[in-house]
Amino acid sequence: MDIREIEGKRIAVLLSGGVDSSVVVYEFARLGLHPDCFYIKIGPEEEEEWDCSSEEDLEMATAVAHKYGCKLEVVDCHKEYWDQVTKYTMDKVRAGFTPNPDVMCNRLIKFGAFDEKRGHDYDLIATGHYAQTEICPNPSEGGEHGSSPSGRLGEVKWLCTSPDPVKDQTDFLAQIHDWQLRKALFPIGHYMKDEVREMAEREHLVNAKRKDSQGICFLGKINYNDYIRRYLGENPGDVIELETGRRIGEHRGLWFHTIGQRKGMGFSGGPWFVVKKDVAGNILYVSHGYDPETAYRQSFPVHDFHFLTLPLQPTEVTFKIRHTPEYLPATLEWTSPQTFVVHSKSKIHGVAPGQFCVIYDSAHHHCLGSGEITI
């Protein structure tokens, strides 16, 4: 964390109760700073029906804030989450797409609703994401004149990857707005996860050995299919083998399956691999085998691309379509200012409409933005 970036700034820390955001508070404390901390409260609509860990999260956050002499305020974004992120998720799965609620949670809640409620009083919002930022000269201005997305003359702010490829979270941040990126601060983004754990243990943080959260942001231990079933119910339909047209069973709803799914199918005669959805006919198409050719694609279109910093149109890039450590090389064929076809250097499996394709430079250092895959 560059002291020059934070000097004289009003800083809000989003403290979740997890080890990563707790070490963020420690990083400020060792610089002699005691920023205001905020716990975003997002709970299920009827807590007695859902197994939610938010009470434990708040206890952890309270203990860490107290340890370092920071104020902690609970900000209730419950309504915004269920109105915005849940609506986005249900609209997408109902249409047969594969959404990413965590991506929209960052855009709409952590850097959105929170900013509207409290964050607007602060210059920077610090989180425990594994990502970095970098201020560079604006290539379109020659670094000499004019205004820019960074708020400084001739400079722009980039979202950059973490040195820990397993924990890197730039893919979850690739839909935030440029003004949100300008306010974003990631104090532990230059560390490896093991280093963060070691600091937490050395500082005797209450959550030093706490496991990382799994699954969708803010759902805690709630099962994703139960989350979907609560809002959309079930809608049985046929499961058809793509190559033969043979009916092999019945699904309970297309929204319970994702393109590329190999486990939890429950159909006899397998293994089966989900390769296609017919939303109008309510048909789930599958292929037989552990690794069928129909599960792979090498080229696919992306639309409504969201540029994080500058509206560049590169041709040689790297990309991700899911949260993995690998950055895949590809060329982009631009068909409009925000639409292109990805030509991957290798075949990839599980390409599904509605997924976010996250684009990086060829060295996978700068994250350029993301857009939705269409098939």
C-alpha cells in the first residue's frame, strides 16, 4: 500500500469478519491509521428459515475493529441486495443464462449501495480483495494534458492482478464503474494468501484460522439451488441426448443446471455432460461421456463489453470465463465498439451464455473489463 495514495484521505474499510479484510485493518494500524470500518448487513428475508453466518461475521468484525481502535458501523443493504442482485440473478437464470451474483454484488452493493448510504463521505473504500491498482499516464493524452478517469491530469487508474493467481479476484471486480475503481483501495492485493494468514496469526486475530467463505457472496451456508428454488420454484422438462435425440430423463428446472455441468445430474447410464439449453422448449441437452467434444468451444461472441479504464480495442489478449488461476490467450475480432468474438488459442469447456468473459492484456497484468458471453 503506497502511503502517498492514502495520505490525507478519508478512508472507509469494508470489514466482513473474514481474515482478509481484518488484515486490511491491521495494515492501516501499523501505519498509525485508524480508519472507520463498516460491516454491510445482508441477511436472508426470513432468517429463521435460512442457515446464515452473519451473526458470527459481525462478532468477528467487531472484535477486529475494537483491537485496532477503529469505529465500526453496521450498514443495512438488505433491501438493495435482494432487490438488485437477486433480481439480476433470477432474471438471468429464468432466461437460461449463467449469471455471476458476486460480480454484480461488487458493482451494486459493496461499491454501489454502500457508497450511496455512507461511502460518499469518504475518498477511498478499502476492501480485502486480492487485486491491485496502478496509476499510469493516459496514453491517449500523452500524459501531458486534459482530465482523466483517475481524477489527475494525464493519468488513469488501472485494475491489476494479484501475484496470487489462485486468490486473484479481478474477475469479480471487472464490472465496477470507473468512478468506483477510482475510489477502490486493495491494501492486501500485493500479498499471497499464505502471507495474509501468517500476518493474522502473528497478530493473534480472532479469525486467523477461519476458513475462507465459499459460494455466493452473502448467502453464507445457503445452498444455491435452494436459493433459486425459493424464487423460481420447479419447472420439469425433458432431458435429451444431443447426438441421438433420445430422452434419458426429466429435469426439475433448467435453472438448476449449468452448461458444462458434470456432477449431480442424477441420470442413469452416465456420465452425462450438460451442453445446451432450449429455454422455449424447456429441454436440457446432454452428451454422454466424461469429456465429450460437444462440451468445448474455441470461438464465441461477447456483447455489451464494460471498459474499466479506457475504451481500448486490443487484439492479442488473455481472458477468463470463470474463477480459475489460468489466463487463456486469445485474439479478439471486434465487430462494434462494445462487441467482439473471442478466438481462443485452445478449446475451452463450459462456455455458457450469460457468463462474464473477463479480458486482460496479453501479460494478464491490466484487467481491461468484462462483457457477457452470447452463443
